[in-house]
Amino acid sequence: MSPALSLRRVDRRFGTVQALLGVDLDFEPGQVHAVLGENGAGKSTAIRILAGLDQPDSGSVELAGSPVRLRTRDSAVRRGIGLIPQTGSLLGELTLIENLALTQPRQLIRRRHVGETLEAAAASSGLTIDVDTPVRRLGRAQQQLGELAIMVAQGARILLLDEPTSVLDADEIHGLHRQLRVFADTGITVVLITHRLHEVRAVADAATVLSHGTVAWTGRVADVDDVTLARSMVGDLPESAPPPRQPIIDDADPALVLDRVWAATDDLAPVRDVTVRVRPGEVVAVVGTAGSGQRTLAEVAAGVVTPERGARRVTGRASYIPERRSDALLSGLPVKWSAVLPRLKDGRFTRFGMVREDAVDEFARDLLGRFDVRPPNPDLPAGALSGGNAQKLVMGRELDTAPAVAVVHAPTQGLDLLAAQRIRDLILTTAAAGAAVLLISADHEEARALADRVLVLRDGRIVGEHTAADYDHAVHRLVDVPLHEDGPA
Ligand SMILES: Nc1ncnc2c1ncn2[C@@H]1O[C@H](COP(=O)(O)OP(=O)(O)OP(=O)(O)O)[C@@H](O)[C@H]1O
Ligand SMILES: [Mg+2]
């Protein structure tokens, strides 16, 4: 039997960057195939080509053994290939039904018909989704399941997922995995890009590691150990070298205070009566499932959203790394403008009221080099950076300014093993230099590894506080925490 989908000798070059070189890849029907590799390795480029969003310079795509030309996303969809991109593709203002209707403009759309198609597709693959709520009000996990249901409703037999789990918590990841298995068991081909080895073990039948645009390893997951996979991704992992930390002074004045804060926005889950204090040098983590108000809490702590009641107090300058890095980048402009953004008012970047582009250039080149943003080209549009490299840029830019307070949301999402380790070290270095760090994360392991204290957020409230040491046990009881449904006093 031929593979469901293949790349044959595919080359793709962007300017000076060889994103893919002679790549051969086969995806078998009824299997989950993980694609791994360091940031910038070419993973997204490969599946964008498979989904008709990009064309190879040479080589071809084969569908069930026959070459096909996929000139547009539509032509891929018509052949049963669906892609969930790294940043999601649904329109937030619309419901899932409306999003599906949008993809079928040439037919005379009857809303009821579209709704029935979508619900039937969801039911056939065991999905429970809410088809009538604007997408922006659904949690991340629900949005993704919705995208999958839309693709199945469009007749997809091949599903391409670009890092779907980087923003999900452990339970949601488990749910998605279960769903992917159901798809595979009905004969659908699933291609899953991820940076997490334990995820490969949990769900994938086969795996491929891309490295600098070529296939470094491919085979059955059962035949390979984690060390081999990790090595072929990023080479040998150096020991983590977190800086020595000063003991936190118990009665030091906090640099960041949220005092009985209530806040809500149209789009985001509210926070209710939240109190958080972070002292200089301290890392406080806030964990909780999606939809529990983490983004609102981050935006309040960063000063982006004003609380309805309660107060925010910050001593010194605050940096903010938002969950959606696109919010922090000027995507259409050369990378250097995103690199210099928080410092544009520095005297050295202006003269006679004009921006000194040469100084910006030099600064950006240095920053990209120090934080290993690849390619280190200040003139590349920021939107052309791979997901992980965009994340490195935002983290580096924000933490490089020696902030008094750093609000860091999902800092290692989308980072490869090595880059994630560097960013964790950078967070600890920032704290060691005296910053008060508020870390908002869905990743319990990361919270435990970095934080002095861990707060548990649920339905907008802090329902638990733990030291890093006792958090381990606490996390298993997360689901049993009692809730009180009282409103503002
Ligand atoms: N449109 C583009 N213009 C210029 N360079 C690009 C473009 N798209 C991708 N690249 C470059 O091609 C290389 C591969 O990028 P790709 O997005 O495929 O990496 P990736 O493996 O998905 O990485 P990540 O894990 O960070 O998402 C990177 O160096 C990237 O900067
Ligand atoms: Mg990518």
C-alpha cells in the first residue's frame, strides 16, 4: 500500500535560508506521525507545502503514490488535506458553523445544512464541540477540536497539526491525543508537529526529526529511545546552568502587588478577588487550566487591563511577555523594529527627533545574536521568523532590559528542548538580578522547576498556594479543590 501523503526530494529556500533540502517523507494512513526538530528546522515549511500554502522550489508532493500540484489551500482541502496552523485559523467573531460556511462560498449555503454537516462530522469522530458560540469565547482546546471538526466536515482524510499542544495543559493534551487516536483508528492520517518527546511516546506510531532542513531520523517510535531522538533534534544537551539565587528576604517590599483584583474583558475569562505579591528576586508561578483567567491575570499584572476593583501596584518598570507573541511583534516590518521596540525612546536611537536606523540595526544584530534568534537577520520581516525564534526574540527583548517586574506568560511554548532550557535559565537570571517574576503557565512541571511559590488559579480565583517543594503532591489534587460561587462583595 502506498503512503497517504509524501514529500519527494523537496527543496525550499527563503533568501539565504535553506528551509528544506532534499526532504523525503512518507505518512501512512491510519497512523499518527510526529514531526520533531529544533526551532527553524523546517517543520512548518514542510507541512505548509503539504497543505498547499507554499510551493517547493523543486521536488513534489505525492498523494497516495501519485504526484499532485497543490497550488492553494483550497486545492489541498479538496483532496482531503486539512491543516491547523501554528497560530490557529478560525475567525474569532464567528461561530464554528459560520467559520465552516465561510470555507464554502461557492455553494448556496444553508446555515442549517452546514450546522448538520458539522455536527455529524463531530459525532462521527466522537467530538463534543459547541458550534454556536463565537470562537473567541471558546477555550484553546475547544477551538482546536472545532478546527478539526471543520476539517472532517470538509472531508479531510489527512490532518496536519502544527504544534497544537504548545498552549494546552496536561488534561487538554491528553484529550487531544485521545481524539487523534480516534481519527487514526478510522484510517485518517495524522501529522503532528511537537517539541515534546513524551507526547511522541504517548500518541505517535511513527516519527521524523528534521534538522536544518533535512531528515535526521525517521522510523517507528517503538524502535527508538528518547536519547536518540533528542540527540538527533538538538545534538547533545548541555547541562542547565541556572545562576545562583540570593535568598529572598521575607519582609522585603513586593515589587508587584495585585490587591483583591477583579477584572474582566469581553474576550477573556474574568479574575475574581485575586491577591498576588511578588518580591524582588522571587519567581511566583500561576498555574491553572485554560479558561481559568490566566490571560486576564497576566494582562492586569502587566498593566494592559485596568482592574474593575482592587489595585495594581508596581515598583519600577514592568516587562510583559504575552501569551500570543504576535501581539508583541510588528509582523510586517523588519525584525529590527520589533527588537528595539521597548527602547525606541532611548537617546541612542534618535538624533534631532529622527530615528537613527544604523544604531537600531546594530542593536538588533547584537540582540539577535545573544538570544540565538535564527536567522540573525535584522532586515527579515518579523512575520517570517519561525514560531520558536519569534518567541526567543520577544523573551530576549523584554528580559534584556533588566526590568523590576517581569510578567511572563507561557515563556517556552513552541521552543525546542535547548531553547526552552536557555529561556528557563534566562528567567532565573532575571530573578537573580532582582526582578520580581510572575510566571503564568499551563505547564506544571515548568512552574515547579522555576518558581519559589506556585499559585493555583481556577475559575478566576486563587484556590491554592504552594511552595515549589510541596506543589508536586498538590497538583494531583487540583481537580478536587472546592469552589465558592460568590460574586463581588
Ligand atoms: N516566508 C518566509 N520568509 C523567510 N524565511 C522564512 C519564511 N518562512 C520560513 N522561513 C525560514 O525558514 C526556516 C524554517 O522555518 P519553519 O517555520 O519551517 O521552522 P520550524 O521547524 O517550524 O520552527 P519552529 O519550531 O520555531 O516553529 C526558518 O529559518 C525560517 O526563518
Ligand atoms: Mg514552526
